[in-house]
Amino acid sequence: MRRRDALRLACVVGTPWAMAAFPVHAVAQPEQWDPTLPRRASAGAPGDPVAIANASLEAARIATETTLELGRSFLMGAALPTVGAPRSVRAKGPMAIEYVVRRAGSQLGVPYSWGGGDVNGPSAGVDSGAGTVGFDCSGLTRFAFAGVGILLPRWSGDQYTAGRQVPRAQARRGDLLFWGPGGSQHEALYLGNGQMVEAQQSGVPVKVSPVRLGGMTPNVTRVIDV
């Protein structure tokens, strides 16, 4: 294993409860954009082909049933009780957060594909991603959380409001980080120690990166509580 790959893997499987390690005094404004990425809404925004495709009842049904089954499998494998109604299986706690992080980390090196990825893994995207099987930013996070029975919306702007809003300075491993107005431009999964895993942009495979402050929203989204 190359040293760089070993360091990336260590970030994914490293210290579980590291708090945010990026400067808290540099407050990003909610209407800013990440200057390193195109200034446009990410795939899945209302009106684009991804949003239209995922609005179909059949696509929603399959995603829901797949996520439910993945959640059951996680709980059974972890020897945790499946409390609640059969159609509301959802894991929580440190073990679930670590599983989400590892599931995202298992896709390191997978190509970026605009509109690509879902609860089952990488898939062909749309528009510029039509010829590539891979993930975009929200496809990767949707895949990661589906593993513990949590079905996130397809678009990053909707995922921004899919959990509890927490000040960026209080970010924990497993929180979702966002960029652009209302989280519309980009998102990533926070690993702790100022590192994140992301599907960033065309030509760049899924990778571990230092957290970028430019254009980052003031709050992060906590989908799973400890």
C-alpha cells in the first residue's frame, strides 16, 4: 500500500470522536460559493434530470425498500434490536456513525460522475456524467447513510435540511459539510481532524481532502446523534 493511500485510509478509520480542527474564526457566509468548484447547483436540484428521475414512484419505492433492508442487515450484524415498526428501521449511535464513515471510505478511488450514485453504489450519471459510472457528492453521502437504514434525499440542498443543524465549530465525525447557498453547491462527509471524504468534481475520484473553508455554510448537518 502506498504511503498516501495508507494515510487516507487512516483518516477514514481513525479517531472516532475528533472534533472540528479547522479555524472557527473564519465564518463563511451562507450565500458564498466554494471558489474551487463551479458556481452552480449540484446534481439533483429541482428541475434537472436527476430530480425528475428520482421523483418517480418506482424509484422512490426501490430506494426506500433497499435502504430498509440495509438498515435491518446492519442492526442484525451488530446484534442490535430492531425496535419500532418494520418500516422504520434506523440505526443510531457511535457504531452507526463508524459504519457510515467506512461505507463512504470503501468508495475511495471511484470516479466522479455528475448525478451518479445511489443507495446501492456507483451508477451512471446524467448530462456530463452520462458516460461514467461513479458518484457525485450527494450520491456518495446517500450511499453511505443508506447502509444504516437512513434514506437521504438525492440533492445536496435537501440533505442540508435532513438532520439537525449544528454550528460548524461543533462538527463531529459523521456530520455532513456543505458549500454554496443553502448547501446547494457541494457536500462532504466529515471524518474529524479537519479531514473529509468527498466526490468533488469531474476528473477527480472519491478522495479524502482537507476541509475547505471557502464558501462553506456556517452550520453542518448531524444526521446521526451519538
